[in-house]
Amino acid sequence: MPRVNLYATLRDLTGERHLTVEGRTVREVLRRLAERWPALAEELLEGDRVKDGYSIFVNGRDIRYLEGLDTPLSEDDELDLFPPVAGGGGFEGVFGGVSPEQFEGYLRKWGGRKLAEGHWALPGAEVRFWSEDPVPVGAWQVARLGVRTEGEEAERWWRKIRIACLRGGA
């Protein structure tokens, strides 16, 4: 069954971080989630579409650039459901192909200070990161890293982190 990863407020609505849900398309998986957690459906969906600002990724690829809600799924696919990101709070996401060691190198380069394992301070923000389960891609396993920024400058640092992780370099 496809695995569904929930983030921030979506996680709060279910009390779950990871779920496995039957479905051959993204639409079917969302329908089953809505049956089990009506509050999640109310938050995420507007009729038969995903509300503006919410993002759904299949194996790290945004469904808007695939087949939308009709994107087909296989048993080992992974869906990431993200709520809208707004200023003032924290910013959270998952990046593929970035190791914790590589990410710590970015943080050091930017003047970060290690507070604890997976917890760093940057000017005006704190960053937490953790290893997520890897995604199988053919015979390979692609590492994934969860990242969250908080604090006054969280949005600025989030943009910088996002660019570095998506490019694979700082």
C-alpha cells in the first residue's frame, strides 16, 4: 500500500506522522483518508480538488507536474502532504538526496552553531533535521532529510535551505 507522510497541521488532525493507505491513484488515497479523518478532508480538500496552498508530492515530485489527483500509484510509492507555509511560524519539508552530514556542512558554511544532534542555531532562527525513510528508485535507495526552521528569520533561512537542498549544493 502507498505510504502517506503528513506534515505540520495535517499531522495534528490525524495524530499520525506516517500512514499506509490503499489506493491506485492519489485521488483514491485522499478519498480513503477523508473517510477515516473527515477533519483532514475539510482542511485539505475543496470538493474534488486540493485547496490552494496545499502541496502533494509522489516520490518527491509535485502532482501538479504529474497527472494531478489522477496520478497512478504503486504499492511502494510515497505521498507527502504539506499544508500551506506562512510567515511567522515554522517551515517544514522533506528533501531527497541530502545526507545529514551534507546538510550540516551547509549549516556550518552559513555560520550555524550546533546545539544538539539534529538541532542548530542560525542567526535569527533554529533548524531541526532528521532522517526520513529512504525512497526506493529502481535498485537504489534515495536518502531523505526532514527539515524544520523556526524563529524570527525562519522564512529567510527556509528559502536558502530549500534552494541548497534542491540544487544539491550550497
